[in-house]
Amino acid sequence: GRHLSAPSACPRAAAVFGKRIPEMKITTRYFGAVQGIVGIEKEVVECGEGLTLQDFIALLESRHHGIRIAVRSEEGRLRDSVAVAVNGNIIDTDAPAPLKDGDEVVVLTAVAGG
């Protein structure tokens, strides 16, 4: 896996915490079409504390070109074929979901066909 650092990934945390943004590490795993796009199965992403799942998905989209097309519809909503889990629980990505240090986020897409 890769190790990425994004200390400026959460401007909201910078405003809350001042100059020093507490860091958190999120283990991210990819399955299905998304894994093919990013080319890796797992990475640890460092980001500022206070990030929500929605912010984190946007961060992943900015880091890995092609994810947005795979996971979002033309209207910008997550596709029905995409599931996101935090610590083993599938999360409704429309609801606010704050992340914390040490969380594991899994992004998976269903394989088309039948």
C-alpha cells in the first residue's frame, strides 16, 4: 500500500484548531472497479482531524483520477453500485459521518454483469 499525507485536506479543521491541525490516519481499502482505477488494494491516508466521510471521499477523488467517474453519477451522487463502509459498517453517505484516527474506510463497486 501507499502512504499519503494531506495536512491541508480539511480547511474546516484548520479554522477550528488554529495553526496546528491534529493528524489522523485512515486505512483505505479498494475493491471492484475502484481498485482497478487506483491500482492498489490498500493505502494509509493522513489527513486533518474533523474530516467527514463525505470530505474523505472528495479527498480520494482529488488524489486518484478516474475515481469520480466510477463512483458518482452525472448529478454528483454516489452510484447505487458503490458501497462505502467504515470499520465494517456500510454507511449512508448522505448522512454526516465524522471519521476518527484509526478508522478503516472500504470503497467497493459491484461488478456489472449477471
